[in-house]
Amino acid sequence: MENVRSKGNLANLIPIAVVVVGGCEPCAEKMVKQAMVQGSSPQEIDETLRILADMQKRDCVKQALGPEVVARMEKPLAAGRKALEQAMAAQSCGTCGCSASVSAGPA
């Protein structure tokens, strides 16, 4: 069976991993948003973040990278997850038009 993933998928997801391991929260948010814009599905981005979180827990990774690097991954992982959740919420709400009818003023 032929693989149905897009050609640029890894090019969208690997930068997320690099900035998470690098410890950059703003970059993690940016890379998640960029991956969405470039066609990666929310499921692919979610899977990438889950894999990174799993790798962060492994003893071999802690030993290879050191506990400081592994601990530094926590906030970028959370930032990436938050950006993904916000993008998914914006996508789902933008398709039905409900955001246009919601008002902050009195009813």
C-alpha cells in the first residue's frame, strides 16, 4: 500500500522536535503554527509532541542529553501543545461561523 503522507511532512515536523529539544518556547509555538499552515494535520503534530514527551521520559535520553536538557524540554512541549490546541479550536470554530455570532456585550 502506498504511503499517503505528504512529501513535506517531515520537513514540517522535525523543526518542532529541534526547537523543543533546544528549549525554546516561542519557537515551539511558531513551528507548530507553521506546520499547520504548511499542511501537517493536527494528528501528525499531536503525534510528534507525544513522541517527544515519551522520549523525554526515557533513561537513555536523559543519559545521552543530560537532565538539564531533558528538563528544558518541558516548557516548549507545553507551548507546542497549547499552540496546537488553539489552532484546532480556531479551525473548528471558523468553519461553522459561530465565532462571528458570539458577542462579549450584554444579551
